Amino acid sequence: MPKKFILDTNVLLHDARAMYKFTDNEVVIPITVIEEIDTFKKDLNEIGRNARQVSRQLDKLRQTNSLIKGVPLENGGSVRVVLFAKDYADKLPPGLRIERADNRILAIAAAEMENSTDPVIFVTKDTNLRIKADAMGLIAQDYESDKVSIDELYSGTTELEVPATEVDRFYGQGYLDFENEANETKRSLYPNECVTLIDAGNPSHTALCRYHAAKKRLLPLYKPSKEGIWGIQARNREQHFVLDILLDTDIQLVTLVGKAGTGKTLLAIAAGLQLVADDNRYSRLLISRPVFPMGRDLGFLPGDVEQKLAPWMQPIFDNVDLLLNSVEDRGKRKRGYRELVDMGIMEIEPLTYIRGRSIPNQYMIVDEAQNLTPHEIKTIITRAGEGTKIVLTGDPYQIDNPYVDSASNGLAYVVEKFKGEAAAGHITLTQGERSGLAELAANLL
């Protein structure tokens, strides 16, 4: 049965092509939504770009037919703009003022439901608006076209129980041929998935490896020197996996998900310095992060771009200083992060200016990537030039961007979309290593 989907403003601001995502059903856009979109069109951010794109799409559609009557879409559905009528105010229950834009949208949705024989569904990303719609008897849903179930997010790791002879063979010959076929007891492995081989008869007899899809083999992990990677040693199994995929230059996209204190950013920077400064595999270490304050914003910051960005990048500088303090060169401290920047080894880049750039042969870290939308993540990854490696780190449960959540953020979206690609690798870290207190707080608070 065909359905009618009433779209709220935030759906179109989140995904400018949302009207095309409802297959062969009818999409209804209240005129109030058009008015609200108009107020965002001059913004110089992702919201503003989406507002302008929605306006251009609707303007193009109106040239083929009247938006009031409905315009057919290429997917078999249609889109229609609905004007507000005076008697629509009667559709609202007492207490909801018609002067508010949200309530006018609800009134239009209620009128559509009353006058339609088809099911009418109100789609909004506003939790409170869904509650009000439900109280009015409307069917209300979140926009889930780009959502990922965070509880079922691909972890990048798995355990395989095998005979003792298989573990011994792996250690003896340095690899293990693996027929990657799913059956009733196990699923097939994804490219670059990290594996723990466990002896079926002796659980303490194990081996760590990673699946290489092209070779159809389980191969051992990278073994760092005794000094570690810029003084950093893996403290647990997950961190061993992380260093392995970070230091493999054949893997062009790495995603690291984990709670605070699991070592995501520190390991990413350490591997980047190793590949840039020591191995010369990349020309520069480029680090960036979205600018979202935690709590009340302090307002405009003085100074040039670098000075304005410094407070947001301080967590990066702290990690670099930690790495430099842990490494000694003939009894002397190695150069500080400022010297690394001055020498061109490391660069701090605000994401605001990344659109339109081409970034070749660089090791790029985007920290706190959970605050980015799927479209923003796409913009970043498509900047990668030849020979560039991109590392995205973040915690989907610590989001400061009001327009995304744990299931719709760009980081989780990329993890699921790229899990079957040989050019990508992912690890979810769960064990905190910052301090006992930090681990306790992450688990209890």
C-alpha cells in the first residue's frame, strides 16, 4: 500500500536528498518547512549547504510540474508541497500554539492524515516533536535512511576456535591458509578482520593474526621493536590489532571506535609519526578535528587561525607531548610539537577549510569523527589523493553535534559501509588504558 511521508525541516537539513529516499511513496513537505529552510540558506556550514541544495532541487522540480499538485520523482514516488490553511489550527489540541513553526507542521500532518485513505507517517529527527505527534494520534518516526545499529556495529575482530595443530602450524610456517566460507557455526571473515586463534583443547594457547582477503591467508601481526612505536607499546590485544592496521600502508582507511582512554588518538599519532618521520612513507602528518564545545561555549577566540584553533587542538598536542616525552635521543628530549609543525612533519588543519582540497601522500587523522555527519565524512574521504591514508577516531557515545546521534553519525556510517573493502580496516577498542580512575569513570558514569 502506498504511504505518505510528511518530512520535518531537520530531516532535509540532515540529508538534502531525503525526499528521494522513500521509494515509490508520496513525500509531503509542509510550506512551513520551506520557510525554515530559507532561514538556513546563508549559513556557511553543512546545514547551510544542505538548505541551499534542497532549495535548488525543489526549484528544479517545480519547472516540470506544480509542487502543489505533486511532482513525480525518478524513483517512482512523488513530492508535494502543502500550504497552511486557517482551519488547520483546529487540528491542534489545546496548549499547542499555532504561532510555533513545529506546531504548524504538526497541524498540516494531522490534516493530511484526516483527508487521506493511505497511511500517513510523520518523519522528524526531533525527539520531542515525535512525542507530540504521537500524543495527537500521528504515526511518527525518526529518519533512519543512514542509521546504523550501534549495538550491532562491526567490531573488526573475532575469535576462531581451531585444533591445536592449526595454531602450531600458524606459528611454524608464519601463516595459515584460510578458506573464507560461512557455515552454520561461523560467518565469513571480512577483509583485514583481526582474528584470535584459540586452541580448542587449551584456551591459553592462542595466536593473533589478520585475514588478508587477496592471499586468502591469516598472517601474523606487525611486531614493533623493543622501543615500541615512538616509545609506545601495545598494552592489550586490541591495541596490537590497532597498530597492525595503522602501520600497514596498503590499508588506506582506518576507523577506530572506543570509549575515552582506550588509546585511539595516541596510537594513531604514534603510528603516523613512525610512518612520516622515521619511515618516510608519507610526506606529512595532517591532524584535524571538528570544532564542537563541551558545555557552554566561550564565544569568539582572539588571534589568527592557528591561535583560534589551539584550544580545540590541545588534546592532540597533549598526545604528541606524551609521545615526545617517552622518547629520548642520546639523552636529550626530542623536539616538541611546535618544532614538528615548523619542520613540516606535522600540520594542524581545521576541517572548515578542507572542502575543495586534494591531499596526496599524507597520513591524515580526523579525531572526534563521531561529531561529523555521513556527508561530512564523505567530503573528507574524497579529499584523499594518491598515496594518502586516512584514520578516523571517535566514540559514538560522546556526541556534541545536535544533528547526529550514536546511530546516525558519520563514523559509525563509514564503519558499516567499508567493512567489506580490502582498502579499509576497523577496530573497536573496549579496554581503557589511560588510568585506573579514567577506566572506572568510563564504566560507571
